[in-house]
Amino acid sequence: MDVEIFETRREFNKRFPSKTFLCKSCGHMTPNEFFCPFCGAQANGLFKKGTYQYVIKEESDQINEIFTPIELQEGATDDN
């Protein structure tokens, strides 16, 4: 997956308003983008299967890696 670039945190929040993420290790949805409370998996762990990468320019040039937002899942609706 490519790294998506946002100018501001507001742009990121507008793109992913649900603030819900899918853990690819166990399949549970979680509000925590970095850690799954159901199975203990971490988005930046050893097996980065199904993670999403992005940069928010106003904050830094660092690539952030999180669980995949549900808005990117197949069958999700796009309200934009």
C-alpha cells in the first residue's frame, strides 16, 4: 500500500470520520489505531499485514503506520 499524504490532521479526520480500525490479525474492529485489545497485535509489529501508512505534513514528515481504517475496507460507503 502506498503512503497517503495529508496536509493537516483535519484532512485525515475528514477522510476517516469513524475513527474505527480493523485488526488484520484477529479481524476485530477497534477504536485504537495502534494496538488491538482483543489479540494484542500492534500495527507496527513484526507482521505488518493490512496496515495503512500516512504522513501529516503539518505535524512531521514521519510515516505513521496504523491498522487499516474501516473506510478503506471493501464494501465501505464513501460519504465524501
